[in-house]
Amino acid sequence: MSDAQPGDPRLDYTGQTKAAVNADYADMPGGAQIVLVNKTSGAALDGGTLLDSGGAGSVSVSIDASTPGGQYVLVATDATGNELAQTVAFYISNDDSGSTL
């Protein structure tokens, strides 16, 4: 028997590219926000994705080129800022090896 109860919001990391982090979500309320959070500092980065209708689906959260490298999680919050779910931790490495600057 699964520990997850029906109606418990879920957010599952599914992969990433240099430009975005991807996740699947389920049982999310309408108006939930998915944000990128620095695991070390706890700071949420600007942006994120608003789930207008909630429910289940896939989401892609952009990674800005200026995002510092480090350990991150995606966090789902409700309209009042309460945490609903988060992904496993993952790493972002924004080195300048491909930069044209």
C-alpha cells in the first residue's frame, strides 16, 4: 500500500536542460506556484510557474543564465505561500564555458 493519500499534492523531478527544470505534478490545487529554490540559502528565485487550474500535468521552470550554480529543489506553494510539495534536490551548473561574453 502506498504512503501517498489521495489528494496529497506531488511534485516529481523528471529532468533538466541548461535552460529549464522539468517536473510532473499531481493533485495540485488551482493557483499553486512552482518555484526554483536554492537548497543552501533557502532563497526562492524570481519567476516560477503558476498552475492556474491545478490538477495533474507537467511543468517546465526556466533557469536564468545568471542563476548561481548549486543545489536546488522545485517547491510548490499554495496561494498563501504554504509549501505543498517539493522535488528531490538537483544541481545547476552555470559555467561560462559556452559564453559569448
